[in-house]
Amino acid sequence: MTTTDAGRAFEVAVAPENRTTAPWWTLAGIAAIGLVAWAAVIVERSVTGAGIGWIVAGLTIVAWTAAGLTLLRKACPLGRLALVGSTLAALTFVGLAARASRPAAGLPADLALAVGAAALPAVGLHLLIGLPNGDLITGGRRALATAGYSVAALGALAWLLGPRAGWGWALALGAGLAVLAGLAPANQRYRSSAGVTRQRLQWIGCAVALALEVSLVVVAMRLLTGWPRYPALIAAVGALAVPAALIGSATHLVSRVDRVLVATVSTAGLTGVVVGVYLVVVIGLGRTPVGHDRQLLVLSMAAAGIAALLYIPARERLTDQANRLVYGERFAPDEAIRTFGSRLSRAIPMDELLLQLVESLRKTFALQSAEVWTGGEGRYELAVSVPERSSAPLRIGDTALPVVARAGVSGTAWVEVWLPELLAGREHARVRVVPIGHSGELLGLIVLERVADSDAFGEDDDRALAELARQVALALHNVQLDSALQASLDEVRRYAGELQASRARIVATGDAERRKIERNLHDGAQQHLVALAVNLRLAKDLVLESPDAAAEMLGMLADSVKETIQELRDLAHGIYPPLLMDSGLTEALRAAAARNPTSTEVDAEVGRYPSETEAAVYFCCLEAMQNAAKHAPDAHVQVRVFEDDDGATLRFSVRDDGPGFDVHAATAGHGYVNMSDRLGAIGGAVEWSSTPGAGACVSGSIPL
């Protein structure tokens, strides 16, 4: 069985042989209760003045018996140990009852008392290290249990052969040693558990801590004040929490009690500290307090316990009041410095955080002024200062920038060498400059100033400032990342808007082009074809009546057919130039330049490209040539198409030497929008450049 098997603690399946032997363990529980009842009868009939101690002892045995039977019903072998312990306790109870009724009860009573009292701590140790299911999964645990039972056997033998005095204290000492020996293995088993099993162990841990707390208080009160008269009785009542926790953990009364467990353990530890201190006091006095001293000791112990419980809430309120008294506000001046990192996650603007920071710095370090400079790439501006002042931007050269970025907390001499501008007006003051750097990049500066006759900055001050600068650098770096991210998001939104508008324009342009083709076909080629059909019928009628007129009409029809063919060619040329499809960009652009009304020169010694690339370049150049002809009819136009040196980008430019225009004052016209849409659809881009009186240039690029 591995350590992780502890996770199945109270849910393990019981083998058939375990189920067949379960009634025997039930009988053992019934026998334990019977022994208790028998001892109660003996006490009732034979012991004069039987007190509540016998009742508590009997209830304790019954509680452990009920816990054992409940665990066995839930198929947990730990119930067997609980029943063994309750039976041994019942034997001890019977032995005590027999000796109380007859002081010379004989060997049976002594044997029952010796075996029960000696074996109880060993069974308790076995139960503790066997949590949560009673299995001893390692050799060390088995050796520890064996040692416990061996010591119990020797103790029983020594009790039978030796004096009977002090058996109660011996039993208490044995129980305490057993608990101490079993705490470490039980804690290790707890750490290896998880889920519901861990929660059930927490219940048991709370009960054990509570029992120890009660026992510790009772023993301390007994030693220090002589009260109560029967400490074992009260300790036994506190120990009833353990079987109650076992019963509750084996049923559905399981929930998270980790915080309760932490509070219980910490309270027990605090009680141990208080008890230890008072024991030292008593030992120092050299005697047990009596009379008035005892009352004072009890009252002081109560006061110490109450003070310990009220320490945390009282400390918070007293700290607030002290800060108001000393600083005039709820928080100490260094609160903003100590909590700067934690406040970064709150919705507080960076300017406000920096302002709070410099105010805290001024109060905490007794400064004359405090400043924070922020910026980058050698240019830094005064972000916040106390007292408020204005200053020109600080420029740091390329040589000094890496030195300043990697410098630590520096004084006046260093600043005079590398940042002399910061000493303007501070020549006789004590100055500290703290670079705010992140990954070798200087993001800002913290500048502190004290008057000349004040205390010098110490090592503790420098360490605190260095740590603060690290936190501020991280905050400023995050702000830069947020700004960059926001800029990227804005750029993405802009591109998305342009893409959406471009798609809408493409759809609208496509619809418009289809309607234009329809009109051209209807008004042009269709009319020619209809006229041809009519003239052909007339020619047919004239062939027999007037052959000369028919021949003349056929000649006219031939001319009409040629005109119709040319019109269809012109229409097809407007949709996709046949020359571009057959011969490529070079020939198509030269043909377009020949048709252009202005003087046009083409430099386009390029090869073939995908049809969408060639079409985009061709129509963009054609649009630019038409714009030049429209706005600069007397200009000379130069068209150039070429590839980059690495062959990764196809570029074009259409330049004219016309009057030009102001690019910033001009608005994007229909032609520019068409070119942007064409190139943007295939990952390209278009640019306009012009200067009044110096012509204009349209250039574009398409990744290959």
C-alpha cells in the first residue's frame, strides 16, 4: 500500500472476511459497555459517596465504543482500534471499581487495572499513527507501534511487581508521550491526503487540539493554584471531543474546517506559551502560591489570556489612533511605499499613485522635496513633485544613458558627473537619485532632496529606495505595455474599419460595373446587332428586286459588323485588357501609355506575375495616368515598374512634373480609394507624394 492510499481512508472497501468478523468486534463493543455497567453497579452498591468522576469515566468509555462501532459500520478498520481502547478502558474501570469496593480485591482486579492502564497509551499511539484508516503503511510506523506495546507490557509488569502509588500520573505521562510520538507521523499522513479524507482528518485534528488545550489548562491550573481538585476528570471531559469527531467524520457531517483547525492549534500554542511563562514564574518564586498570591496568579493568568485574544483587533485600532496622533492621518507615511506594489492591481491612475508615492517619500524620509521623472529614449519629463514645480525636460545623451540605467542609488558627487542638470538650485543640498530601470532600459528617475544640515541618507534608506525603484519600474513598464497594446488595438480597429468599408466599396463597385456593362451592351452592341438584323431582312428583300441596292446595303452591313466587333473589343478591354492577359504588364502598360493624351514614358522590364497582381498594378497605373492627364495635361508622365533587390516585393510609381498639390490639404478621391482597395485586397499599399510646383507621384508595393 502506498502513501497515496491514505486518500481512501474512510471509504475503503471491506473484504468478505472482514465482513464476517465484524460481528465479533460488535460483541467486543457490547462487552465493553457491559463491563462499564458492571463496574457502575459495583460502585453504586459498594462505594460510599460515589461521585461524578465515575459517571464521566463511564461516559468516556461508552463514547469510544460508539465511535468504534460507527467506524466499523462505515467499513473503516480504525473502528477495531477504538473498540480495543474502549475495552481496555472498561477493564481499567472495572479494576478501579473492584479496588474501591474492596481494597483487598486480589490479583484479578490488579491484573485488569495493570493491563488496561498500561496498554491504553499504546493503543492511543497506534490509533494516532494509523489515521485515517488504521493501516501502518511503513516500517517505521510499525516499529513505533511495536515499541509502544512493548513499553506497555513492561509497564504492566512493573506495576504488578512494584508499588501501586502514583499510577494516575504514570498513566497521564504515558498518554502525553504517546501523543508526542504520534504527532509527526499523523501530520505526515495528513499532508499526503486530499479531498474529503483531508477534511475528516481536520475534524479529528481540531478535536485533538481541543483536548490538549483543555488538558494543558487543567494541568497548569492544578500545578499553579491547586485547582481543580480532580484535573483528570476535566481532562477526560475535554477528551470526549475526539470520539465525537470520529463519529462525525465517519458520517455526512464533513465540511471545510481548515481555518477552525488553524485557530485551534494557534490557540493551543498560545496557551502553552502563557503556561510556560507562569511555570517559570512559579519556579522562580520557589514555592506554590497560596492564599492571596494564588488569587493574584489566577487573575493575572486570566488577564494574560484575554490580552492575547484581544491583541490582534486591539493592535489595529491602536495603530490607527497612534498614526492619527503622530502624523495626523490614519496610515503611517511609509504605508504608500510599503503597499505600492499591492496597489498596482487597483483601479488607481498611475499619476495618482506617483503623487501618493512622492508625498509618502517626503514625509517618511524627512525630505525638502521629492520628484519622479518619467520618459524614455533619453528624454524625461517631471511627472510629479512635492512641492509642485515645473521644469524643462531632462535629456540624457547616448553615452550616459546606459550608465544611468544600470546605476544604483546615487549621491550628489555621482549626479554632478552624469546628471548635472538635476543639481540646478540644489548645489548645497543632500541629493539622492534613484534610477527607475527595467531590463537595462531607463524608464525614469526618483530625485530626493534634503537640506544641507540634515541627516545623511543611510544604508537602510538606500535599500528601501532601491526596492521601491524596482516596483515603480515594473509599474511603468506595465503602463508602457498597456499603451502599446491599446495602440495596437486601435490600429487593428482602424484596419478592421477600413477593411469593412473596402469590402462595401468593392461590392458597390462590382454592382456598378455590372450595371455599366449592361448599359454599354444595351446602348451599344445590342443596338448595332438589332440594326444589322433589320438591314439583313431588307437586303434579303432587295436581292430579287434591286441587286445593286442589295449589294450596296451588304457593304454597309459589313462596315456595321466591323463597328460592332470594335465596340465589343473596347468593352472587353475595359473589363480586362486582352493584351495584359496575353503579353503581361510591360506590353499592356505601353499600349495604355500610347493611348494616354499626355506624353508618357514606361520603364517596366518585368516578367509575368499572378493575374490579380498584374491587374492591380495595371489598373492603378492606368488610374494614375488618367489623373495626370486630367490635372496636368501638359506634364510629362513617367511610369516605372520594378522588383526589390531581394525579389520579395513588386513596386510601381507614376510620376509627373505637373503643378503638384498639397498632400495634407487634399482629400482622398475616388481614384485613390479604388487603388487602395485593389492593392489592399492582395496585401499591398499605395502612397501619394506631392509638393506644390514640383509634380506628384503615386507609388505602390505588392508582396510577392
